Amino acid sequence: DTEVTQTPKHLVMGMTNKKSLKCEQHMGHRAMYWYKQKAKKPPELMFVYSYEKLSINESVPSRFSPECPNSSLLNLHLHALQPEDSALYLCASSLSRESYEQYFGPGTRLTVT
Amino acid sequence: GIQVEQSPPDLILQEGANSTLRCNFSDSVNNLQWFHQNPWGQLINLFYIPSGTKQNGRLSATTVATERYSLLYISSSQTTDSGVYFCAACIFADKLIFGTGTRLQVFP
């Protein structure tokens, strides 16, 4: 089973709200990723976790705060977002950093009002 | 960093037609993946193909790593093939760089 799940599917939040996105996989993968995709653009890497440690932060603003509580779970905490942060947020996982095939979840469509 | 370019940007086909999508990359890669993004945003893995040729049903892919390109072939296209096709490549572990995509529309 190559399934990555994400919740919620859709999220609408105000600029002063705090919310979290959740990603889960039960494939035994040890690398997990967050990507951001704006409309009609390709996905862009935000963060990489390897063995529950943050290994790459692509200069993402601090209003996005990732967390990896265990090897199956990845969260993205959102605070004081701007309307331009509205996008599809995709989570992915791979067996390890050295195993390159990545599997993606269905995404969370975020709207910031 | 690595550049990934795809062509054509848009493709309109009638059901049953065949097509070839191209992906060029600017450096040697350790990973090359093809994805289909459906209208709901889900990225579906089609092929993991850093080199060589693979086939899966009506789809096949070839990567010529020494010449830095990959091709995705779709035969006997169906309306359910519509969506955006992305290739993505990386040199170092983790950092997958996506091309700009080919938007495919298949009409009955």
C-alpha cells in the first residue's frame, strides 16, 4: 500500500487564526516532505524531515512551522498567514533520503481570508 | 540548481490518439519521476525512471540519462487521462524539482 493521507481536505482560515495540517503514512518511510503548489504552477519544496529531524528548510517564512512527532506523522502549523499563502499543500514520503521515489498525499487546499 | 523543462505546455487530443511528452533536465540526475495530477490535485506516481525504459499498460517512459531527457508515451488516450503531467528530477537526495507540466485534455 503506497498511501499518504492528509487532513483536512479543505481549510479556510483568517489571517489571525492558528491551524494545523496533518499528514500520515504507514509505509515505514523515514523521510517526509511538505510542498506548496500555487494555482497553475508546479509543486515547490518547503521542508524535508529525515528520521524525524528537520533536514531541509527552503527559506520558508516562520509563520509556517513543521513538526514530526513520530516516523508516521508530519504536521504543518500555520499562524498569521497572508492571503498569498493560499495554495494546495502537499505532503510526500519516501523510504529514506537515499531512496528517491516519493509518494504524495491528496493535499490540503488552503484559503486564507 | 537543476532546471527541468517540459514540452509541450498544452496538448489537446481526441480519444484514441497517441502522444509523447518530453522532459529535459540540465544536469545528471539520481531521480526522475513522472506524475499525473488529476483535477482534484492528487499527484499520482506513474514512473520512477532515472534511466532506461518502463511500461505500465498504455503508458511507457524512457529516460536517456546521458542526453538528459525523458519521454512519456500515452497510447490510445482516454478522457480519464486528462490532467497535468509533471516530470520531477533531483541531483541530491530529497530535493525534487518539478518541471512546469504538460496540460493534457482528451475529448471524446
